[in-house]
Amino acid sequence: MSVGELACTYASLILHDDGIPITAEKIATLVKAANVSIESYWPSLFAKLAEKRNIEDLIMNVGAGGGGAPMAAAAPAAGGSAAPAAPAAKEEKKEEAKEESDDDMGFSLFD
């Protein structure tokens, strides 16, 4: 994630938390007040995202996008990857159960 994405993400979250409409000008103002220099297109991209998507939904679906996904990428990934993630988690649990512990091998770190 670039500095521009991160700064605009935080600015958008601050505006949302305070109940202020998320606009490119307000995002740019917050980023400038934080003394962060970013490319000029980031605030407008995040403002367009805020117009099309509900920020509350994006916040609630952060984990569905694969963990470290940026806010802009989390929007399309949230709907498509939520179902396959559940079976993968079950498979991992099965694999963990198959692994032998140190006690089963006849030795331990604390012998």
C-alpha cells in the first residue's frame, strides 16, 4: 500500500467517523494538515469510492478481502471471496489435527 492510499484511507475514516461527507477536497485538506505529500489523484479516487460504496460496509468486510487489502480493492473482493474462504479454513484445521505432536514422537523440548 502506498503512502497516498494509506493517507487517504485514514482521512476517509476520520471523515466518516465524524459524520462529515467524504469529498476529495476534505480528504486533501486532512492529508495536507498531516504534512503528507501524495499524488493529486488519490483524494478524488477515494471520494468516488465513498460515493459508490457504503464506508460502513467496507469496514465490516475488511477481512473478506484477504487481510491486507486496501480500501479500494476490498470493495469488489468482498462479495466474491467470502464463500471460498470458509472451506479453506476448515481444511487448515484438518491438517493441523493430522500433524503429530512432540509427545507422539517420544521426545519433548523439556526432557
